[in-house]
Amino acid sequence: MGEGYLTAAAGIRKDRPKLTATIERMTAGDTLVIYKPDRGARSVKELLVFLEDTLAPRGINLEILGSR
């Protein structure tokens, strides 16, 4: 089972060094946990692109706590 990571990266900035560093440490099966969708991206489209281009190829899962 993978490891979970909690990040406070804001979706407002295009460059997110803390989020990038966190993702670089993650491996397949790990889960990136964010509080709500706007903490990971500025729009639903940007969030989907992030999932498709960044997380999915590395086998990283995404959990959004605020969506429960």
C-alpha cells in the first residue's frame, strides 16, 4: 500500500514549488491529499489536466477531503 501526502499548496499560483517537490518524492500507489479542489487547481479543467498529465502517469492517487 502506498504512502499518503498532505499538502497545503494553493491553486492560485501557476508555479507551486512545494507541490512539485511533494510529487517528486511520491511513488506509484501513494495518495496526494488536498483539502478541496481549488487547493490543487484553479479550475476543474486544470485539475483534470493535472491528474492526467502529472499524477496518473506516475500512478499517484488523489484524495480530496472537502468533497466528502
